[in-house]
Amino acid sequence: MYALLTESFHPDLSLGLKKLDFQVDEILCDNVSIKEIIGKYTVLVVNSGIRVDEDLLQKATKLRIVLRVGSGMEHIDIQACQLRGIEVYSSRGGNANAVAEHVFGMILMSAHQIHLAQNDMIAGKWVRENHRGIEISDKTLGIIGLGKVGSRLAQIALGFGMKVYGYDIDTSILIEGVHHIEDQEIFRHADIISFHVPLTEKTYHLISKTNLQALKSEAWLVNTARGGIMNLEDTLSWLLTNPKARAFLDVFPVEPYQTSDIVKDLVKKNQLILTPHIAGWSQESHKQNSLILLDFMRNFKKTL
């Protein structure tokens, strides 16, 4: 049986599949070139760059399983896969700690103006008073989405002495130390809000003008989930009209994202921190994602 790895994944994934007697091909593909070669493969391994849609599946006549390195599944037509008896599995949670740490890194960097102070030093300036920071230990963090990432973030925040509000569509999720309230209450009362939800019809533009108007004028927003859950134009307008507000973004509606002059100005004012979709991009998560998928494949192999 053949397995196609469409990007450069951790070497343990390729090695592990070979030990399970798969013939592994590592071929960098795009959404056009993959259609020319997919026909012989039983296993398809993708990140977020390949769309597994009806058009591709019609050509994937031997496909039995799709492995998603990461958690987001919006680029995979799960229903179409199920109708063909194709299993879909992701390494959900493999990068949870990495994302949670990244969120806190962005918060702390902005709170204590670490990046701005360093820029001044590089420019030969010794400036202290302008970089007086803000302590977060008495602040309220609101978390929308209490899955693996949100839960880990809550643990970190509690360790810093923050008050933590949490909301999840699954009301059975309970985390010790977290005050479980409705999402609208979080929008109204939290000092910092971090979003950890998948992109669905319900979460598309969850962060838009209506909810932004409910926030405190000095609130901080963090989005490391999916670019589509935030209306970026509305968010930038909100930042411009609320000079004490801040937003920390790792994901964007269109990636790669090209910054505008307005965005660059907000960055200089410490109202905006941007990173290029790397929140889950740690050395440890790189390996952990592969190990999660290999565990699944060992069990899958037993069913053949």
C-alpha cells in the first residue's frame, strides 16, 4: 500500500509508516499537481495547503484514509470522505501546549513592551519610563473554546494568578478554577479574550462589529485559531477608535498576509502584534503530531 506525504513533515512520520509496511512517497504538492498522482495512494497525509474535496476524491480511487497534521479540518470535505468509506483523522491536541504558550508569549511581550524596548536599544536609545509595563496577574482572561488548547491556556493563566472565564459550546467541559459563563458575558467583562474554536458557519466572523462594540474599550484580543473567525477590517477599525485596545494575531483571512500602512502603524503603537501562523509551530509539536497519527495508523493497520 502507498502513502503520500504532501509536505515536509517530521521524519518520524515517514519512518513510522514505512515500519508499518507502507510505501511512502514524499512529494511537495499543490491542489493541481496532486490530482495527477493521487490515484494509487491508500493514505494521504496533508497539512492545511491541500483541499481534500469532491474533485480530488473522484480521482483518489484507492484512498482509505486521510491524515491531517494539525487540527483544523475546514479544507477537508469530511462528508464526501465518509460517503466513500474514507476515514479522516487529525493530530488534534498535538500542538495544544505550543499554541497556549504562544498566546501567553504575545500577551506578556505586549504587556511589558519587551519588543519595543529592544527596538529602542538596537537604535542606541536607553528608554525606561516609556516602557513601563502592565502586570497581568490581576487581569481577567476570557477563553472562547475550552478544548485542548483552551484548557491548557486556562492552566497557564491560573498559574499567573489571573481570573479565568471560559465558554464552550460543549457545556459538559468543566475546568477547575475556571468560571464557566456565556460567551456574551465574556465579551462584556474580560480584559483579555483568546479564541480557540474551529472555523464553521457559526464561528465565521465571530469577532465582528457587533461583538467588538460589547468589549471594554481597553480589551485585548488574541486569535491563534482561524483567520475566518475574525472580521479583520472591523477589528482594525475598533483598534483605531480605541487607542488602549490591542489585538494579537497569528492567523489571517488570507495567508500569506500582506500588512498595510494602517497595520504597520498599529504595530508601532503596540496595539497589534502579528506572527505568521506559527503558534503551533514548535519543535515538540512537530514530533508530537506525527506520533499521534502513527498511533492511529497502528490501530488502522489491524483492521486491514
